[in-house]
Amino acid sequence: MTPAPSRAPAAPAGPPAPEGLNAARPLEDRAELLRWMKEQLHAEYGARPLDTAHPRRAPMHELISTILSQRTTHEDEEAAYHELRTLGDWDAIIDAPVEQVAHAIRRSNYPESKAPRIQASLRQIREHAPDYQLDFLADLPVKEALKWLTDLPGVGVKTASLVLLFNYARPVFPVDTHVHRINTRVGTIPRMGEQAAHRALLALLPPDPPFLYELHKNLLRHGQQVCQWTRPKCRVCVLRERCDAYAIYGDRVPSFSVK
Ligand code: SF4
């Protein structure tokens, strides 16, 4: 399978994993480990059906909200999006003074840098799709769809992957902080940055959107409830028996850092 492209350079690889750990195993072993993880999480949290007829948000909403979500709580992201939309339709947001846009999204972190990026992205979208309908992404080859989205200012591969998987059931895998942390600890991927982890994980996963969606959603839940940033609850973790971090540290898995 062709790895997903990314504009970001790959993070430098860390030291090789000790022999016997997952991170040192061949690709096919780590692909099998991911399938096992998906089954374990399915048994723990249940099915998460991918329903593009009723996505959690419309494509433009997903796209702009995900830009707003960067380094921002979910509550503040929602508040910023809601106030942004009080400025009017997308054309009106493009035409508004950038200071007004920044003020509207002030609940999001870094509003001064996000405001011009949102306006530039909207302009770029309008040039290609004057009605702001992104449905053409459903028909583009996946690599081209990812490139089109990541060429928008402020849109990284995570945002692009969320839109493509959640709204258009394309075979990509969004890697957020939870997905990244759990996979690094279990050892399906070596230590690397979040951007590089997109390519590494996608190369191990089947091109099966319902599979990818369920795994993403259940990893998110597992990261929020069990494999947290600090003091992960390994004693109750369904991934424990095959987790590199648990094999090394036992009940004292350290706080997560990509350094
Ligand atoms: S065993 Fe601990 S470190 Fe490993 S995935 Fe589970 S909670 Fe995370």
C-alpha cells in the first residue's frame, strides 16, 4: 500500500528498539499487532460504525473546526467555531477584517495566526469550489485528495485525514495525540513525530475505511480513559500483554514524550 504523503519532514528516528520488543519486529508482525489491538479495543469499547451519510460534522465544518482545534480544548474549539460563523457565510468571513476574524476565534489558541490561515484556506477553497462543496474529494485518488487538503494553509495531514475518513470514507488514518501515544508505547511504530507516524501507521494498516475508523475512535477513547499522558492505567489495560512500555516499565510507565 502506498504510504500517505505529508509535507512535513520525517522526524529523526530514535535509537533502535531492543530485540524482542514490538518496535524491532518486521512490518508484518506489527501489522498483525495492530489487527489484534483493534479486536481488543472492539471487545472493550464496542463497534464504531462509519456512517458518512450522518457524519459528526459537514466537511467544511470539520475542516475549519480542526484548524481551530489545534492546541485548544474541544469546548473552546466549539465556541470559536460558533462565533466565527456569526460573522456570516464563508464569503463574508473571507471579506471580514482579519482582526475581526481573530477576535471571533479568540477562544482558540493562537487566534492571530489562525485567522489569516483560515481566510487564506477559504480563498483557496473558493477558487476550486465556489460553492464550498468538497465532495470532489470523494473521487480524487487518495494521494491527490490528501495533497489538495494539505496544500491549504494551516491544514496538516491529521486534519486532512479526518475530513477524508470521517466525511468521505477514504482509506486514511488520522493520527492524533492519543493514537500516536498508544502506538508508540505499544511499539507498533518506533519513536517518531506525529506527522511521520501517519505514514508509518498507514503502511501497516489495511485500506479498509470502517476498520480504520473504528480503530481511530477506539484508540481515542482508550487514550482518554486508560493510556493517558501521565500515569497510564496499565493494570486495567486490554493491550497490556503485548505492550512494549509495560514490558519495560511494568506499572511505572513514564509520562509520554516524543523526545
Ligand atoms: S499497558 Fe499501559 S502503556 Fe501500554 S497501552 Fe496499556 S495503558 Fe498504555
